[in-house]
Amino acid sequence: MIYTKRDRLGRYKGISAPLDTAIDFLVSADLTKLAMGRNEVDGDNVFINRFDYTTMPEEQASWEGHKYYADIHVVLEGEERIGVTDAASLTAGAYDEAGDFIPYEGPVDAWVTMRPGDILIVYPEDVHMVKVQLDGACQVKKAVFKVKV
């Protein structure tokens, strides 16, 4: 897991070519211009899912994990909390290959607050609980980069 600010992303270049591609795009593009849904950057190596939602209480949120992709979470408007726990500490459900999605159950080890300018990079071992309200329900506009690992 990497939790940082957008203007510090350059220090994480060199980890992998797909991550470098995502970072270069993220720091140079106007993400508010992205279309809703999938936006191509580098085919299946790097793409962006753009969506909006209303945050919810922790009790209504669910875990998600991935086998082949790291996520770069970027809040464009609004605020949310994201819980993160190592996959080895949670109970995994059945893997959905089409969506590269693994549901999990168990407690949150760490919370990060996400506002515009904050960046959270989670790898497959970093299971995450998204869309959790901070100080009550909030409308969020978000971009999530999917980076093949």
C-alpha cells in the first residue's frame, strides 16, 4: 500500500513499467474530463474506471481484492474513508475471474482518508473497503486506475 499526495507520485516511478505509465498519465491529465466507465490508457495493462457514488456507513460497505491488478484510487470531488487489511488476515470468498474480484470478510486494520489530492495505491495483497463515509454521507467523484501487476 502507498498513501501519498498527487504531487509526490514521481518518487514511486521505477517499481514497474505499467505503474510508470499510470503515474505519468495521472500527473499530466485532467481527470475531470474522463468519461464515465472505462477509459483506455494502455489496453489491459493500464486503464481507468471513472464513477460517482454516495458514501455509506462502514456496516454497509464491503471488501474487495484483486488477483492481477493494483488500484490507484483518486478522489476528484468529495471525501471518503478506505479501509485496508492484508489479504492473509481476512477470509476470501470465490474469485470472479471476469471482474478480477475477490470478496473478503474480516476486520479493518487501517483507515485512510481520501480527499482531492490524496492518492492510495493498493496491490493485490492490500484488500480494501471503499465508499465508506467520513462525517456522514457524501457525493464522491472518483477515478480508479487499474494497473496490471
